[in-house]
Amino acid sequence: MDNSQVLDIMRAALMVGVKLCAPTLLISMIVGILISIIQAATQIHEQTITFVPKLIAIAAVLLITGSWMLTVLQEFTRELFIIMQG
């Protein structure tokens, strides 16, 4: 295994990490912005109000995309084992 293969594996691992984190982070940011707009409009500045909607949204996203995330991780792991054998 030479340096270029190691760099390719690292690049692929980073891309898998970005793919897996993106849905959760995007939903968390969207919910946070919506709650912030509502708080600014109503002038209620309670920090605990943002926690529960974000938690529910993230749990829903993980339930919806969980099987896809597992599939992506399994494919990446298979590719790693193929590279290590060859």
C-alpha cells in the first residue's frame, strides 16, 4: 500500500463522514433558525425552547435515514476490506 492509496482511503472516509453527518446537521440548523425567528418575533429568549424541537427533529431524521446510513457504512467497510486483501 503506497501513499496515494492511503490518501484515497482518507478522502473516501471523509466523504462518507460528510454524507452521514449532512442530513442531521442540516435539519438541526434549519430547526434552530426557525426557532430563533420565532423567538425573535415573540421576544421569548428561553434557551431550553430550542432543545426539544431539535431533539425531536434529529431523532426523526435518524429514524428515516438510519438504514441508508448503515448501508453507506457497510459499503465503505467492504471496500476497505477488498483493498486490504488485494
